[in-house]
Amino acid sequence: MEPQLLHSVADGIATVVIHHPAKRNAMTAGMWRALPPLLDRLAADPAVRALVLTGEGGTFCAGADISTLRGSSDEAQGLAVRAEDALAAFPKPTLAAVRGYCVGGGSQLAAACDLRFAEAGALFGVTPAKLGIVYPASATRRLVSLVGPATAKYLLFSGELIDAGRALRTGLVDEVLTGDELGKRVAEFTLVLAARSLLTQASAKEFANGRTDRDAHWAEQARGSGDTAEGVAAFLERRPPRFTWSTPGSGPTAGG
């Protein structure tokens, strides 16, 4: 099978799989280019309530497949940045399920997700110093927001790999599980995400990412959504809520 991004949707969860096992799921130029339009389609699908990004087999992503990036380094980096930014801007919750190596461009993709769950044996590295590459400003800021400036400098200056335990302590990952438990935990937790209010999640994601000009927009969305009334009614009636708000462009219940 050619290197590609595989995807499926089940029970409200979109799963995107980085598939290039011959090179530890390294991202080819074609895969970088394919990610933004794929994310656009999944964002517009009303059946999708959350997204999981993972790698084929026992590796998340070992970075970029340098052999496919024959243009300038600026062009190659631009492909990765556009893909990373598209993932960070995905309007629904995203979770990276990390096994094995999560290095270079793989670490950029994981950091662009909202949450990261890792198996105990996973290894993380931010490696531009090994290649003499200027790490993108957007990726650097995103890394600093996760782990703080000291750990970000350690990772960027050295290019050294860190284990899942240290990644958890520094905030790079949110949970560490044994290999057998990772898939089960990701499945259970994403079903929790899918059951919650997407209105709450989408607005919180924007605010947490630093957006400061959308207070009025989200107040209007809340007034017209019915999610608050449904949440209160479900609580009082001791039943699961049936939230209906969806992101703009995702169907008839979407806000304007």
C-alpha cells in the first residue's frame, strides 16, 4: 500500500491513521498536502464529533520522509506548517494516540492536537537541531504553550528523545497507559467527548488557543443553540443530554 492517510468514522469519532510503515510512518510530501483537505471534509461532517490521529502499527510518526521532499527546505517546511495549522484549527476536539516514535514532524502533529495519550514505551523528540533547520515560529509557540520555555528549549536545543514518563511530567502528554490499555482508553474517552456539548468544546478551544475577538459570536451561538436548556433539562431529569449544536457548515443544526 502506498504511503497515505487512512480515515474512518464510527460512533461520532473520526480516526485518521498515518500509514507509511516502511519508514516508521514518516510523512511524505503527498501526505502533508492531503491532511488539510481531509480535515476540512471531516470538520464539515455532522457525524464527526471528535477526531483521533494515530499511526499504523507500533509507531506514531517518525517525522518527514526526507526522500520525498525534493524542493527547497522552505517549501518542505511550509507543507508541514500548513498541515499542522489545519490540525490545530480543527473545530472539534482532537486527540493524538501515540505509540512508539513521535519525532520531528510527528511531534508537530501531536502538539497540534488538543490532547495526547501515549503508551508507556513511546518516545518523543523535536529534532531540527540535528538537521540545521529553523523550527517554525508557530510550532515553537505551540510547544512552549504545552511544556513551558525551559523544556521547549531542552527539546529544541538538544534534539534528544524523552520517554513517556518525562513527557507526562512536562505536560507534553496528558495520559500514559500500557500498550494494551491505550486503545481501550482512547475509545472510551472519545465517546465521552462525543457525548458532551460541541458548543462548549468549540468555544473553549478558541478561547484556550488565545482567540479574543469572538465573545459576542459565541454568546449568540449559545442563545440560539438550545444546548444549555437541553443540558439543564437532562440534569434535572437524570438522563443523558441530547446536544444538537454543530459547527457552522456541518449540517442543519449548525450556527451561523
